[in-house]
Amino acid sequence: MENKLIVSSSPHISSNTKTKDLMLNVIIALVPALIASIIFFGYRAIIIEVACVASCVISEYICRKIMKREQTIGDLSAVVTGLLLAFNLPSSVPIYVPIIGGVVAIVVAKQMFGGIGQNFVNPALISRIILMNSFPVLLTTWYPATPGNFLGDATAAATPLAIASSGSGTLPSYLDMFLGNTGGCLGETSALALLIGGLFLIFRGVISAIIPFVYIAVVFVLSAIVGLDPVMQILSGGLFIGAFFMATDYVTSPLTRKGKFIYALCMGIITVFIRRFASLPEGVSYSIVLMNIIVPLIERKTIPLPFGAVKEPKKKEAGK
């Protein structure tokens, strides 16, 4: 009787990889962007990043305590959410903005839906969109990224996308946009730092290369088709941080290869459409959130049939 036949639901393949291990890899991958933000935006970057992370961790602890649920702050997911939220904020925001953003991301977008694994949209992006609509002026006032300048005498500066959208001002060079020496949010300006972190996650097997590379490629090609500068479009805004760190979230992205391709393709189309035809210069946040909502439908249409299963024929309409 020692060797019993155990019947259980799938999955039947176990792994020693824990949520904490995955989140730790993501945190390590975000370190280059973290360093770049401090280099280009000074001490204000540190203040905002610490405020976001602390707000997210404390919110999760208190929320789980009130709901009488097992504590999950040890899985580091709240830290990742805090960093991603901070990277989507400009260096000039008052300290209360990242604190409010952390509460919204964790309590509203995550814990109210059951916690990690239950949220249907990316918490950091939902928080950023809510903050953008609540504090539009604060969230669209950027300081130029100037190494060594701790905002003592800085003046507001437009982002490359805002300059391109308005048609006034001088765009930074491709090299400046690649390195991060431009105006923008803390963690989105340095394409180089984000690319290093993204490649680290791919080589570690944490994320699939399908979503980020298809997403970036679609934005590049479609931008050229609609008359935008394709190089500028992929190097500016939140495309790289969105493609590598937000669109690839396990909970809110498809599992199948075909689903990932469709998901990334649609995000690229929506992003370019918003950038080219809408009143907003940026469209990454909205494109990812919109596709997060559609992920269950994508999964339903792309999930492979179990071995030996036969696809059911379509039901004929009544009267035909």
C-alpha cells in the first residue's frame, strides 16, 4: 500500500522555482535602470523609488493583515511593483504622489482581486494611469536628465515624444536617447539599461523573448509606415520598460507562444495608433492594460487541444 496511485488536477510537472526567486531576478534586472535613474536624475530618483517601494510593501502588509490572509511581502512582488511604479514617474513629483500610487497599485489593483496571481491587469500601470488622470500636470512635468544635476537649478523639459508630437523644439540625438540623457520618467529614459536588464531576464529563462521583440519590432515597422521616425519611436517613451518588464508579467500575459505573438502584435498596433493619431504622445501604458484585459480571450482561442482530444465542430445556427 506504500505506492499509491495519486490522481490530481494539472499541472503535473513541479518546479523548485519560487515566486521569490522570479521576483529577485526581476529586481536584479532592474538594477541597471535604477543606477541610470540616479545618475541622470540625482537624489530625487532615490526618494521617489524608496517612497514607492515602501508604500507598496507597507500597503500589502496592512491589507493582508486586515483581510486576515497569509502575509506575502516576503515574495518580493510588492518591491517589484514599487520599482516599476517609480520608474513610471517623473523626478519632479511631490512625495505624496508615489505614496498614493503605491496604495492604489497594491490595494486596488492587486489585493482587492485576491493578491498575486489574481490581478487581471498590471498593478503598476493601473496606478500610473490613475495618477495620470488625477494629477495630470504633476505627471507630465519632466526635468531634463543631466548627470550631476540634483534639480537645484533645473527647468522643466519636454520628452522626445512630446517634442515630436508638438513639432516644436529640438529632438535629442539617438545616442542620448539610447543612453538615457533625455527628459522623461525615472526608469524609461535609458534604453541601454533596460535592454541589459531585459536580456538578463531572457537568458535566465524568466521571460520569453517573443513578447518584447515582437512588440518593439511592430512599433518600429508601423511607425515607419505611418510616417514617424521609427528609431526615435522605439528609443523614447516607455516602450522598452513596457516591453521587457510589464507586458511580460506572468499573470497578465498569455501562456501560449501563439497567444504571446498576438498579444505583442496588438500592443504594438495600439501603441503606434495612440502615438500617431490620439492626443496623447505616449501609448504604452494604455496598450498593455487594454491587452491585459483581452488576455483571457486570447488564451481561449490559442490554447492547444489536449493529447487525443478532438476539436468540437461549430454549432449551426437555429433554422439553418
